[in-house]
Amino acid sequence: MRPSQFVLPALLVPLLALSGTAAAAVHGPGRLSGPSPFAGCAPGAIDGKMAAGAIEPAVAADPSDPRRLAAVWPQDRNRGAVVAVTGDGGRHWKRSVVPGLTRCSGGRYDHVDDPMVTFTRDGGLVVTGSVFTDDYSESAALSVRSGDGGRTWTRPAVVAGESDPAQGGVHGSGAVPDPRDPDVLHMAGARFPAEARTNNEGWIARSTDGGRTWEEPRTTVASAEGSMVTGHRLVALDDGTLLDFHTHVRFGGGPGLSDYSVQVVRSTDGGATWSRPSKVGDMGTTIAIRDPESGEDVSHTTSILSDVAVDRRTGRLYAVWQDARFTGGAADGVALASSADGGRTWSEPVKANRTPATVPVPNQQAFTVSVEVGRGGTVAVSYSDFRANDAAAPLRTDRWLATCRPAPAASCADGTARWRETRLTAASFDMRRAPRIPDEASPRGYFLGEQMGLAAAGGGFVSVWAEPDAPGRAAAFVRTTR
């Protein structure tokens, strides 16, 4: 069925009540998530494969008012999405449930994955999320919009959907505003086949009314048989050019025998037609991030994802991904590459994470990476690592932010840039207290999410991440650095 047939009228619906909601004050590293808003919702059939608590938070800042921030995350085994908003630069946040995405929030799907939040140019909030049923028979990418700072929301609009399990499923990313038209948004994602290790395609959809309704998706890139495209990140340049960054996987006989690369396709006509893929860089990830002592997996689904950001002053692009080339293939670091010609050519990747090379190699593993460019062209890269770990029982883990302000006519990816590192976590947390996710097809082990949020706001950066707050449960945290 065409997505347009699923779209519901954009009628305002009241905000769902959230038990325990409060305007929480945040000074330095602070907790964003609160008590469960879904405690009264019946468990789902696959709750055991979902993480307890709040995971993989995303964050956005209003370009016209950096004091206005919004964060969103899936909570309580992905039963719904919770959004937190602030109008005072993050000193106080107010939480509420995003309505209509799942059955626990008044919708029809069972779970939400990878929710994202975007400020439109007229100050509206758009939350997008990938949703699916317990039996995976239906999936969709949905969007909802609030024009009053999260007090009321439109009914969910289907951006892309699939109701035939024989056709596989769909997954979406965040909405991206068109710099030239305040009413236009774009959203990218992927269609995945029902049979593993075959082929699939990326898609893009356009909204011309600020995210209330969406046109039928178009294909951006299609993979050949025996390969896959995934992890789509969309960028809109100031001249309207659209860039769909994604990971290309060419399957081999096993995870270690497959080839991975970051690629990009380009459209100069609003997404109607797309170029052939060009390579940003080879992705030399080890695939599995592992507990240095036990060898158990730690969030290894982050290993083949990339992130991208643009310097709006110059148009320079920066891309980051996990890569083990800096340790001879032994441990993932953060690779950073740059393009000065709109993504046509790219620099050789350099190491962006500041994880000391003096700690044991297993403790050098860096993962779950994000990139953003702020005022004055300052580049920020966030990541987690185990540098504080030792042989004691806790697996000490921290979240970090590395920043670089390039010299005139230079790049933070030229190998000579000077970086400054800030520890985001107030104290190391124990990764072994994180939710432990079993998954027969792709074991995820200890899991805090596939992404962590980073946004430029004013003269600084806002970072959000998840860490355990009790054995087997996670919570979302936030910190602003300047």
C-alpha cells in the first residue's frame, strides 16, 4: 500500500500525561529521563529483546534560538518515545510522551526505534521514528509535529510503510530542513529485504508542509545482489543539493570477511534523481566492540554506522565512523574525513578520538560516534571508550567530546589540527550494568543504543547519551559544553 494511503489528517491531539513528569534542573551532566510513562501498558511479545529504561537519545537545537533544545529517546523496551524540551538552554527540561507512535502511546505499532527530533525553520518540532509490530509483519517510518513546543502534536503521518512481511521492512532517519524553503523537509531511510544478505535500497521522502504530510518515497540508491546499504544520514547543502550518506556492505562468508565503506549519493533536483555512489572512505571496523575481560559484545550494532555534519560558513563536510586502522586492526577508533567540494572528494581519514595509546589495546576501543560543527567552524566529535577500565569487576566506561577549531583555510581532518577533549560523564559508569540484549541473528550484548545525540547550540555543544542507572536498565543524560 502506498504511504500516502496511510497518512492521517493532521489534527491536533492533546499531549499524553506522563506520570512523574517534572521540570528537572540540569547543571553540568544531568539526567534527562525519568520514571516510566508506560508502566500501565501490557508487555509485548518481544520485550525481552528490547532494552529497559531510556536508550539512544537524540538532540536538536533551534537555529533561530539556541536556548530552545529538544531531546527524544525510546523508553521502556521501546514501547514509546519520550521527548524533553527546554527554553532556557538546558537548565530546566520538561518531559512528555510523543503521542501516537506505538500502542502504549495511543498508536497501532508495538515498538519505536531510533527516534530523532528536528526544529523546522518556523520553530516547529518534528519527531520521526521507525516503528514495527511484535511479529515484524508491519513496519513504518512515522513523523509527528508540534507547533507549540511539545504541548500538542499532529496525528502521526506515515513517511514510508510496509505491511507485507514478504517484502521486508522499512527504517527511517531524522527529518532535514531545506535551507531554501521553510516548509520543505526531507527524510531518508532504507528498505530491508525479508531474506538476509540479499540486496536492498535507500529511499527519500519530501514534505512541503513542515512535516504534516509526506510525498511518496523515491529510491536514492540500490545495492547489488549480495550487498546492502544502511545507516542513511541526509544532509541538505545551502544551494539545495541533497547528500545521502550511508554504509555499503558487501557480504562475504562471515562478519570478518565482509567489506564495509562509507558512500554518498547526490541530488541537485530536490531528490528526483540521484548520482551513482561515490566512496567517502573504507570502513575498517572490527565490527564487534567487546568487553576487554569477558569478550562479550558491547553495542556492536554501532560499528557500521557513520555520522556527518556541515560547516555552514564554508560548506565543508565532515564524516566520522568507527575504524581500527589506527591500531593495526586491533581496536576501533574514530575516523574523521573532510570534503571541501560538496562531497565529491574526501581527505584521507585521521584519528579524531583522543583515547590514549598508552592504555591496553582492548581498553582503547571507541564506539557510538557522532559529529557536529558549531560556531566559527568548531568541529565536535563524541564517543565512548574504556580507557578507565582495569581488571576489577566494573567495566568502567565514559563518554567524551573532542573539539577542534580549524585555522583559516584549514581543516580539522588535515592531520595537523589541535584537539581538546572533555569528559562528559561525571564519573565512569559500569557497562556491565547496561541492558543485555539477546538477538539470535545479531547478538548485541550490553546495549545502550545505536546512536547518541550531539547538537551545536550558540557557542557550545549539547551532548546526550545513555548510561546504566540500575542493573539491566539505562537512563538518558545531557551536558552542555562551551
